[in-house]
Amino acid sequence: MVGMLGFTTPPVKTRPLDTTRGGPYRRAAMIALPHMASTELALSIALGVGLAAAVGFRVFVPMLVLSVASYSGHLHLSSGLEWLGTAPAIVMFAITAVLEVLAYYIPGLDHLLDTIAAPAAVIAGTVAAAAVITDLPPILRWSTAVIAGGGAAGLTQGLTSLLRVKSAMLTGGLANPVVSTGELGGAIGMSLLALASPLIAVALVAAFCWYAVRIVRRLFRGIPPAASGNKLPRQAE
């Protein structure tokens, strides 16, 4: 190309838009796909935490809900735990759930069951969480299930046990059936909510734990500081 001053100028090379290697469409796809995968992973972990927290209320009721949901095709279980969604598993969980619910209404036996349910809830919560977390390798899946699922189940079970102990101290065990009924409702409601909306279930679990900790601290608190402060001037007088 000859310029106005008489010398030639090299042609300008333009680089075509690359849509296959490193182009904007490729980068957009690379960003979108991990985002979708992380969203599904977060939902599965939230589902596992919700079911595990429900296990803390009653061990076998959430396992029965999980088994029925998988058997009916509404829930996909991870590899190696598909047996939870079989007909024999449903029968087994149904029988044990009925026995567990009835046993908690027997005075004295409910406290004995709490000592047994503590490790059982951690194990069942871990299994329930691992069964629904399907987007992780086995090592990461079980590690997450132990920490998140087992931790949530142990926390809710421990808090409800403390509430039952204090209820027995204050009412002589007369209010324990009310506590047992609330635990049964919490197990059923939390299990269904975890299946319908896992994120809301996790938020509800956090709110319950915060509220339960406050109640336990109030129940197990001794003489209030105000009351003890009022006694000091009287003693001085």
C-alpha cells in the first residue's frame, strides 16, 4: 500500500475473533459450568445437613422419609447407598421409627434412649448426609458428611436431651411427653422441608440451635445477678 509520501506501509493484520480457544464464549462457558455445579453441590450439602438435623430429633423417622423419597423416585442417592431406597429398607425404618416414637412416651425410658440415641444420631446423620451428597468423590463426600451431617445431628440431639433433662427437673417428668411430641414434629417437619427447600431448612436449623442454646442457658443458669446483688445489701444491714 503506497502512502501519500511515496513509501509503502505494511498492511495491518487483524486477528479474527476466536470462539473455540480462549474466546469470550469459551470463557463464559468455563465460568457458567462450575457455577452450576457449585450450586447443585451446595443444595445437596444443605439437603444432607437438613436431614441430619432432623435425625437429631428422631433417629429413624428422617431415615424413613429419606427411604420413601428415594423409592418413589423423588431423590437420587449416591453410589453404594442405594439400598436405603429399597422396599426392605422402608419396612425396616418404618418398624424402628414406630418403636422409637412410642418408647419416648414411656417415663424413664426416654432418658435411657437419649444416651443410646446420641451416638446413633451422629452415625445416622452421617449416613443420611452422605446418601444425598452425590457430586463429590467418596473421600470428600464422607468427610463432609461426618463434619456437617454428624455435627448437625449431634448438636440437635444434644440440645433436645438437655431440654428433656431440665423438663424432668422442673415438672417431675410430666412435661416430657410434650417435649417428645415437639421432637417428633420437628423430625417430620424438618425432613420434609429439607426435601422441599434445603436452604430454608439449613436456615431453620441455625435458628433453632441459636434459640435452643439461649433456652438451655436460661434453664441451667443459677441465681440471676440482680437477685444476688439484692441480697448483698440485706446481709450488710
